Amino acid sequence: MTLAVAVDWMARLAGVAAAIAALELLCVRDALADHGVFAWRVLGRELAGAPRAIRVLADTVLGHRGMCSVLVLQLGAALALPCTSHPAPPWIAFAAVLLTAFRFRGTYNGGSDSMLLIVTLAVALARTAPDSEVARGGLAYAAAQLVLSYFVSGVAKLRDRAWRSGRAVPRVLALPQYQVSDRVRAALTRPVLARLATWSMLAFECGFPLALADATTCWALMAIGACFHLANAIVFGLNRFLWAWIAAYPALLYWSR
Amino acid sequence: MLAALVVVVAVTLLARRAVSSPLLDRMRALCPAWRFFDRVTGSPALLVRFAAGAGELGPWSSVLGKRRGRSMRWLFAPHDNLALAYQSVVDRLVHDLGELEAGEDDGDGDGDGAGAGANTAEGDPAVVGLVSYELVTRIARAHVPAGTRFQWKVVVPAEPAPEDYLVSGVVAA
């Protein structure tokens, strides 16, 4: 895969991820209003000690109207990402995702915000300085973060006895905020299936650095990864992780050649 | 590629460190730690109860109702993700209260630790003044009928039954 093809595919997939993220927040924009849960006049209190210029800028950009404008900009940039090689759309998408995370005290949707930032930054660098060391560095950074996201997560779980014994999967499925269906919970509460699911996932996560070895292994692990994220999206509703992670896959494929 | 890996590993390890600056803390999405579900413990839960007019407060119920459009949530899940954001706020409140209690323990030196018995928030300005506390109050308000008095509480997993961790005063809607 050439650098240009990798960047184009990252842009397409990041466009999907960023568009979904913006549309979802626009759907629940009442929660961002002054009468809503995430009113800026509440969230902004934590910046009371920040320099005045930052507070004024934040009040302007991150209030309800400003935030809705940011989200519309993000949506527009996301739709433009696959259509033009101009550097503006990825930079706008990056800035909008960062502003959203900033408004929500660091993150709105956890790791998916981070991966989307990484991918849009890589695309922005590549389109600002096409076919340069900067572009290759941006993809290297995205590929490195992708590998680490699986490997660190797998190693961290391996250190926990609940994961090694297979008892963690039923506990995660029982967490009420994910509203996992009763059928799935019943199936994966069985010890044999729980252990099988656990060790399959741990083997995938801890073995993911092998994707750098050659393109065939990379494709295989990416296919497993896509299925893993799709399963998480269906079972837990973690839809943003699916699109944010596969948007980084072309960077890994470029570097695995 | 190797240089990128070294930088990323270093930043990922540093990402575990807490930062005191609210500005820097809000930028933490740039430095992910990637430790998903590394410790599987039960989550604190937010319950609410309400009463119309001067009547008695009703039974406690969870703010986690059945969500709409579940068949397409692998693609588009605005309400699921909003609910997860609400849960993050509740988790953050428990964390902030733990830090408050740790700070108090450091002050009086008796080292009792956090979370022993339910804390009643009413009348404690240090608790009520937390941004997390106000956000949780707003989440609770969003889950009761308009114009009703309500009360919320955060419960934490325990054996044999969940324990009250923090109980709010009764709030006018």
C-alpha cells in the first residue's frame, strides 16, 4: 500500500467516524444547552483559575451555540475528508474533536476520542506535507498508537486474576450502563465460553504487534480486529470505537509492508 | 517507525499520571493510556426518587432506562453514548469525593480512608460545590418529571447488597 493510498483510506474511514460523532452529539444537543446536563456554565467553572483570554475564548466557543457550530463544522469537515486532499478538512476535524473532548472535561466517549484525534492528526500532517517524512511520521505515530492500544490493553488485563480465570467477562457484561442483552449475558456466563472468549481476546490483543511483521499477518489481525470491534459495537453499543480503530488500520498496513 | 514507538510508549506510560491542572486534564485525550477494563469492578449507580407537590418521595429507581433504537446501535447510538457520558460523570463524582476525603484525612492524620458509610451531601459545601455534584444533580433532574421535588443517591457495589455512597438533599425541580 502506498502512502497516498493509505492516507486516502484513513481519510474516508475517519470521515465516517467524525461524521457519526458529530451527528450523535447534534442529536442530543439539548444536553449541552444551558438548561441541560452538560451546560457550559457548569463545566466551565473548573477553568476559573485559567488565564482570562482562555476563559473568554472558551465561553464563546464552548457555550451551547458555539458548541453546536463546532459540531456542524466537524460534520462538514468529515464529509469533505474523502472528497478533497486539501489539508483544511482534517485539521478542522482534529480541532473540533479536541474542542469537544475539552468541553466534556477531557473526553466524551473515552478511547474513541483519542483514536479519532490520532487518525485526523495523521491525515492532516500527510495532507499538509504530502509524500514527506512528516507524512510518514504521522502514519508511523498512528500505527504505533494502534499497536499499543491493543498490546497495552491486553497486558493490563493479563495482570488481573479475574481476566486470567475468565471471571471478568461475565462481570463486564453485567455492568448496567452497557445494557447487554440477556441472551448474550447468558451465553458468556458459561465458564467454558467465558474462558474461551477471554483467552481469544487476550491472545489477539497481546499478539497484535505481530501485525508489523508482514502484510499477510497484518491483514489477518486487522480482520480479527474489525470483527472484535463490530462485536463490541453490537453487544455494548461501542459504535465509535469500531470506526475510529479501523480508520487507523491503513497506517498499520503501510508500515507492515 | 521505531522512534515513533519509543515516543508513544513513553507518553502512554506517562498518561497514567494524574495532572492537577484542569486545563491539562481536559487535553488528556491527546495522551491515551489504553488500559480498557484493566480492573473489572462494579460501577457506582445513580438512583433517583421524586414526589409531586408536598407528597412523599416515591421509590428509588435507576436513571438507566431502556434505550431506543438498539438494533442499529452498532452504527449510530447517540443515546447509548450519552448514557455512558452520564455514567462517566457519576464515576468522576465518586473519584472527586475520594480525593476530598483523602485530603481531609491528610489534614487530620487519622487515615480513615474514603467511603466508610453513606455520606449525606446536604449542608456540606465542599461536596455540594463540586462540579461533578452539580452535573449529577442535573442528570437526576433530567430523569424526573418536570415540576417535581426529587432526591438522588449514588450507590456502590457491595456484598450482600449495594451500599449508599452519597445521598443528596431533596431538590426542587
